[in-house]
Amino acid sequence: MTSLEYIFHPRSIALVGASDNAFNPATIMFLEPLKKFGYTGDIFPVNPNASTVSGLTAYPTVRDIPGPVDHVICAIPASSTRQLLEDCIAKGVKVFHMYTSGFSEIGVHDMGRLQDELVQIARKGGIRIIGPNCMGLYYPKLGISFCPTFPEESGSVGLIAQSGSYSLLVTIGAASRGVRFSKVVSYGNASDINECDLLEYLADDPETDIIAGYIEGTSDGHRLKKVLAEAAGKKPVILVKKGGTAAGTRGASSHTGALAGDDKVWDALIRQSGAIRVPDLEQMIDLLVTFQFMPLPQGKDAVVIGIGGGPSVRAADDCERGGLKLPPIPEDMVAELRRYAPTAGSMLRNPVDVGKMHIDWDPVIKTFTDWGQTDMFIWQIAPDIEPFEENSFIRQFCIDQRARFLQEFIKSGKPLAVAVHTAESRFALSILDITRNECVKHKVPFYTSVYSAARAISQFIDWNRRHSGLP
Amino acid sequence: MTSLEYIFHPRSIALVGASDNAFNPATIMFLEPLKKFGYTGDIFPVNPNASTVSGLTAYPTVRDIPGPVDHVICAIPASSTRQLLEDCIAKGVKVFHMYTSGFSEIGVHDMGRLQDELVQIARKGGIRIIGPNCMGLYYPKLGISFCPTFPEESGSVGLIAQSGSYSLLVTIGAASRGVRFSKVVSYGNASDINECDLLEYLADDPETDIIAGYIEGTSDGHRLKKVLAEAAGKKPVILVKKGGTAAGTRGASSHTGALAGDDKVWDALIRQSGAIRVPDLEQMIDLLVTFQFMPLPQGKDAVVIGIGGGPSVRAADDCERGGLKLPPIPEDMVAELRRYAPTAGSMLRNPVDVGKMHIDWDPVIKTFTDWGQTDMFIWQIAPDIEPFEENSFIRQFCIDQRARFLQEFIKSGKPLAVAVHTAESRFALSILDITRNECVKHKVPFYTSVYSAARAISQFIDWNRRHSGLP
């Protein structure tokens, strides 16, 4: 098996089915991003009914394109794909990415057979198929993207996703919290290039430090087991395997035609490989954020700094449920904190609730960070309990205080995570967004709850303990 | 025990400790809301160092106020509260709401003793204490509020919360999804008026149809058991009991001085009473939304309409995990749908994924709603997979389509819920907010995930089955 490296380095890309229609997916999701992300190869729209698309010269067929074409994105109806594939082989195309859906996943026999035929044609013609029924490649380093709002910067997370939606949801969600990607491959029905090929590739990819995968099924459990174990021996591998319940299995089959299989078998396979299985994308994003931004804590003792009594009680429960411990703060530290935080409304145990945002934070933060007996700090913000929406002076004051608090804490160098305690109101959602951006700026891990923070950080510590012998 | 009705009908309210300082909580959280919400009684700021507060005449002490004072909000340091309470008794005040904290909850013996002394003084003087360490009353019908951003309209949910933060979080969170409240009482340390008094009152309150409670502990388990069973026999009662883990118990004690007790005992007590226990406020809000807005489905069969293959697979899992069933859609209905929805990218099973937003929805919706074999529809939106942020034309088109879809569906009269499949990006958060407001406008239950929708709706159906003999 040749390395898949070359699929990420096309000298030119043709978009078959692109048009100037406002809803044309090939134009919105592929062509425009190539331009926006600064792809330096040639971009060739292919459309027999247009002379230009998005200002670029369009060609009636792939064969009419002057010069070499390495990569073709197929966004035409399934019934026309065989002819197109044959054209591509004649043209010397190397990768045939089928955005087109309506093959094995729809459960109609003829279309499943057509998919099989396409694979046979491709194998004979020496061309690789990505898909069908998928979004293809996001490789920001080369300016290749399948979404206009993905980050243009590169990072070190490699993601493969059988679901196009999940490739978008994980990338957009993790990117919102600062995670950046080396490569993302949405591989759909896996008719040719499959999860095993891609995991094998990412395991050896020097641009990828962390591997994430959303899988609905496999056609080769033995190879997957071997490949997963190899990948997980080299890098953290975080997996979502979907289609567990009866309805989910039916859904997965309907979605990518995958053989979903028995969930317990999958669970054992993933656990034995050393990969981390998470139930869904939120936890995948939490772990990506953690592996990317959290300095490794020495142990599981945390101090939670929060505002509000009820949320602090909850934070205690949530930390323990998530696998962390909250050691009580010693009396001399309580006495020290009490000098700066007013008694009323403050709970100076652990979680620590200093009662209000508008205190002098400098000595308080210093007291925290000077204390050597904790492994990490979790700062909980709860914007819905500071509902001063209508007072713009107070709102700005709180936003500024939070930003300063974060910066002062970062200076100390202690492992720090920020977690939001529920954000429901429009006001709270805006504070969530502002605080998140502040965390992204300072490379601080950000979570949507203390529980998810505690769970991810605890898994992260466990993983490091298990893999401490890793290169 | 006299009914607590009178505590909600003060002819006048004095705010002790209010000032014109921008951060003064008495002014921000109590005085300004009274003005904004149109409280028609007299409002008397009390501050020996100011002649006016927020434009109203201020008085040096409660005794100096001309005319009767029914309700006093105490927002001065704990050490001065005894004198104030004595002044209030002399003045004939009926309710003494202690926003002031720093009593039994801080674990300092002297302050716990002071709290006990205040209660003894109050009992002798014929005055009731709410708190200390709490937000007091929200009674929108009379224009009484402890938060400027609460709704001014009244509703039928009565909420009691031992935590001031939770009283804000639940009210703001549920209000964001359209829930309106009859009365909210944040009762803090429960030194005098406690959870039993309040549950007893709400059980008989004709303005309250649904009762919600956040409790950290009780001083009278036997009475609570009796009161809860009575209340739950009359109305749905939804409870959060916090302080379960060791750290949580420590936190709860530190928070309101509550005796948190063994979680299993609490679990049995609540279950036997017929109330619904939920682990936290998100599920409480989900249930309030459901009891308020969801028409009772005849059974647990749901059709999920979604966009995106991966999210649809997940929706199937999540519905089953949450307690609903997804019956397969019959072949003739699939054939009918296929006439209007393009084959490519559509999964016409259940969940139904029609592939794109820009189809002709009218016949599709009619096909759904004409089908008699489902008990409800759950419409899943996933704004992060329609990331056309940069194309304002498409964005507006999708927003308009979603609004129309909702309206067309509502016309059919079938039970409908709307659920968001993860909203992480700033763009998705804004779509969440827009869709939520559309749901609020049309009184459609809105959830932040299919799982939480399924869980709440399933609990709602179970509750109705158990209580079908209710008056």
C-alpha cells in the first residue's frame, strides 16, 4: 500500500458540477474556500452549461481541461458518475473525491452495485476514490478546505470522519475553542479509501500529533484492530463509534451503508487498542482541547474558583463525578483569602467562591497560585448569574475583569482550565463567546461545563499515565 | 401555620443598604427592578448617608419612614442586622428578607448563633424571615423582582431555590425558552421560612400549576416527606437535590448551612412522594419547558426530522437512550417523500434527513403531518453544519425557511418539539438564539439536544401515565 501522502498535494483541482447558482454546494463548499484559503494550484470548474463559474473559466468536461488535473471533486448526480470517472482516468487524475451521494447508503441495490463498479473501474485505472457521500479533504497548509468558515491556520490534529456533518461539527466546534488541524478527511461510504488507510497514514504523519475519528462501521475489523493499536501506540487516538442502538444501526446503514456491528465488540476493540472511545462529538472536542492546551497536571487535585454558591456546590459534585478531587483549602490560606474577599457571600473552601467579581483580584490570585498543594485550577464562570445586561458599564467592567483575571492566572504558569456554568440567556451566550475567545487567545483550555472539564482532564491524566513510556 | 399568601402582597418595600454606587446590589437587583417592573407600592431606600437613592427619597432608618412598611430587604453587613430587625418589628414590618449573607453557612459559630437569635427575635416580634443569604421574592404580577432581566409577564411555574444563583439560573434559563413564573422564592439558609412552608404554599396556590425546587438540605425530613407527597399529588413537582458527593456536601454546608444528608435517603424520599427528581438545572429547565409547552403525546413513537447524516444517526441513538422510540417510516411514505426530496443526500427512514434546507417544504410537511402513525415530531436543527456565515443571502434564506417550517408544522396541530444538535460556533449560537425565539413566539418546546428533548418528553409521558387520576 502506497502512502496516501500524495492525495494531500494536488497540483490542480477540478470541480465537476460547480455553478453560479447561489445554493450550488460545489461552489459554496469547495470552490470558494479554495480561493479564500489561498490554494495556489489551478482550480478548474467543470460545467457544460457555463463558460465561467465564480469568475473562473469553466470547461464542459474534465477531458477539455488544459494541463494536468490531480484531484477531481465530483458533485453531479450519481447516475453520471461512471462516465466522469472514466474521463478522469483518461485524463490521468489521481484522486476522485465523490461528494455525490445516493450509493450504498440508500439501500437501493442498483446504486450499491454502481458503487462497487466504480471502485473496480478506479482500481484498474489507478485512481483512488474518496467517498462517495462525503466532504473530502481539509488541508489548510495547502489551502484545501470544504467549508468557508474553517480556520485558515494549520494545527496538529488529524481528523477522519465517516459523516460529512461530523467532519464539520467537530472541526467547527473544536476550532471555536482554538484547536487547529493538520488534516481532516471526510470519507463517507469508504468504498475505496477507508478508515484503516487513513488511520495508518495519520499514525505516521509528522504533521499530526493527535488523531480523532468518527466511525460508523468497518468492512475489515481485523485490519482496523491492528491499525488502531499501531496508531494508539504512537499518538493519542480519540474515537467516536456511532450506531449503537437498533435505530442508530439502521441510521448508520442508511447514512453511509456501514456495517455498524455489535457495540460491545467495538468497545472492546477500541479499548484494547489503547485508543480513547468517547460517546459523542462534544467529548471528542473536550479531549482535543485538553490534549492541545492543558499542561499535564501532576495529579488529580483541583481547586475550583467560582462565583455563586449553588454553582460552586455543583462544581464540587461535578469534579468528583468527572474524576478529579477537590482537597479542602488549609485554614491559613482561608485566613489569607478572607483578608481580600469580603466575608458576606464568600465561601472560602473548595470550590472557592469569593462572592463578587469586583474585588481586588491581584492578592487573591497570588494567594492561589503561591499555594503548592494543588495540581490545577478550574475557573468557573456563570454569566447567567451576573445578569446586568441592561447596565453596559457593569457588563464591560465584568468582561474586563474576567480578561485580567485570566491573564494574571496565566502568568503564574499553573495548569488552568476555564469552564462555563450554563449559559442560556442571549447575554450569557455572548459572554461565553467573549470568554472563549479570550481563552483561545491565551491558549487556555475552555469547556462548557465543570463536569466536562473534569472528565476530559481526568481522562487526559489517565491516558498519560498509561502511555508514559511513549516516544 | 398561616398561609404565606400575604408575603407576596406588600403595600410597600424598604431597601436597607441601597445606594447610588454602581455596584450596589440592593439597587441593581431589587430597587431598579421594582421600578422597571412597575411595582405600585411605595419604595423606600434606607441609607443614613444619602438623601436620595436612584432618585427616590432615602431615610436614615426604617423607623424614619413615613407610613407603613410591609417588606424590608436587608442588604447591610450581618453585624448590623439585629438592630435593623428590632427596628423593623417596632415599625410593624411583616417580612424581613435577608439578602445579607455570612451566617450559618460560613461555619463560624458566632454567626450561626446570631442567625438563631434573629429567628427568636422575629418569632417573638411576629415577623417572618426569608433567608438569610438569598435573593427573596420574584412575583411579576405585583412587579416584585430580584433581577432586572427576568420577564415582566407572569406565568404558572412556582420555583423555590435554596441557592440564589440557581434561582437566577433556572428562571433566566427557562425564561429564555418561554417559561413564565407565578412566583419564585430564593430562600437561602431557611432560618425561618423553609422549603416545607413554601412547598405547602405553592401546592395550594391557584396561580401555580407546576412546582420546581432546588434544595440543598432540610431540618425536618418528616415534614418535608409529607408536604412533598401532598404537593406532588396536586401538581407536577420537579426537584433538584444537591450536595450528593463528599465535596458537594461540604459545599452545600458551606453554602447555606444545610444538612445535606445521605443521597440515597433523599432519592427514596423524593421518588416515593411522586415528585420528579432531576440531577441538575438543565433537566429541570427541560421539564419545565415540556410541562409548559408540549402537548401530551399519546405514546412514545417519534419521527425525527433532521439535516445531516451523522446528526441523524446520533438522533436515533439519543431518542432511544432518552426513552422514545423511532418506528421505521412505511415504504409508501418514503416513496411520497422521495417525490419532493432529492435522492442524493437524503435518508428517508427515521430519522428523516431530507438533505437540504432549500426544498419545497409544503408537500413534505403535509406528508409528515398526514401520517397518523406517530405520536410526535422532533425537528432537529444543526446550525454548525450549515456554515454559510459569510453568505448573508443564504443565512437569511435558511433563517426564513426555518421560521416557515415551524409555522407550517404548528398549523397541523401535531405534538412538535425542536432540538438543536450542538451549537458551538458564534454563528451557530446566533442561530440557536433566533430559532429559540421563534419557538417561544409559537409556544413550541425548545431543547438544546435531541437527547434532552427525548428524555424530558419521555419523563413527561411517564408522569402523566402515573398521575392520570389527578384532578
